[in-house]
Amino acid sequence: MDGAGERQRGPGGLRRFLPVVLLLAAIGGFFALGLGRYLTFAALAENCDWLKDMVARSGALGPLAFIGVYTAVAALSVPGGVFLTVAGGLLFGTWFGGLYALLGATLGATIIFQIARSSFGDVLRRRAGPFLRRVEEGFRENGASYLLFLRLVPLFPFWLVNLVPAFFGVRLRTFVLCSFFGMAPGGFVYASVGAGAEALIDEGKAPDLHIIFQPRVLLPLVALAALSLVPALYKWHQARGKRAVS
């Protein structure tokens, strides 16, 4: 066994997995303590007046606390992101609530991206076969297009879209910008639902959280997602033309 192999298996090599262990422990603690019960519309309706009063009295700390909670929930990849976006709309209005939700979601996603990239990215790339190497090459060349597509189409799990770019070498800046802008349309849709949720609470009703799948909302998102792939398709067409000439 060579020295490099020993170093990777030693304490220094194992240290890179410490964030993963801490993350898994935090996720386990979240479910063990039953914190998911607070990330429901029923809990929001029950505590609506108290939350709005706290936000009104806290000044700038209110948005910062909301962003911090959203970041933690997004980083743990537990259910609750949609609920928090609706809550943001209720507490801060459509535009500010949507913006705070986007900041929290992007920060949480970036934490997962960095953990996955530092802990597993190099290992997977070393062991990747020809097919995965071609996929990685595609992500390196068209990472922005692919990531925007994955973020815009509301069918791919949030945690999966955080992991895939990390494994295939997408740059941090590309990940952050494309995550923020790719999640923006859906985020503001849910924040707008939250902005009108107080009337529903007074009537004892719950908002329609499947609004994102209604044609009037989904079709524009799919159109934007298709548009995001145009640069990648153009590069593919150019490369195919060059191969045909040669």
C-alpha cells in the first residue's frame, strides 16, 4: 500500500467526513425531537398572531432569524421548505418574504453542496467510469444550463439537485447563482400564496400548496426550463457539426 493511500485512510482522510456525520446527527435529532410538527400550516395558523407580533417588534432581527431557520431546514434537507416560503409571505409579504426564503434556501443548499463536494466529490470522480466522466464533462461545460433546468422544474427533489452538481464538478459560483435564480419563480409563487394566507386562516382553511402544478404556473416554469437548455443544445450542435466536418 502506498503512502498516498495510507494518508487517505488515516485520520486526515477521515476528517473530511466529519461534516457528513454532524449533518446526519442533526437530521436524526430533528426527527427524534419531532420538530417537524412546527413546520405545518396548522402550526402556522395556531401561532400566526404571535409570529406577526414578534416580527413587528424584532426589527431587522426578524428577517435574519427567518433566514437562519430556513437555512437550517434547507441544509438538513427535511420537509418544510414550501411551508417556510408560505410563512415568509405571510410574515413579510410576497416580495420580501420570497426574497428571505430564497436567501435561506440558497444558503442551505450551498452548505449541502459544499459538504458533498468536499466529502465525496473527489472519491466519486476517481472511481467514475467512462459514462460518468462524460456526464461530468457535460456538467462542467453546461453546468449553468443544467442546474437552472433542474431548479426551475418542480419535479426534482431539493436534496438531489444539491448533490448532483457537487458530484460532477459544478463551480460554487455557478451553483449559488443558478440556485438562487432558478428557485426564484417558484419561491415567489409560494410567497404570494402566503401573503393571502391570513384570510384563509380566519376562515379555517388551508392554502393550496399544489398551485405550482397548475398549468398557468407550471407551463411558464417548464418554458423557462426549456429556454435554459438552449445554450447547452447550441454547444452540442456545434460540436456535432465539427465532428461531421472532420
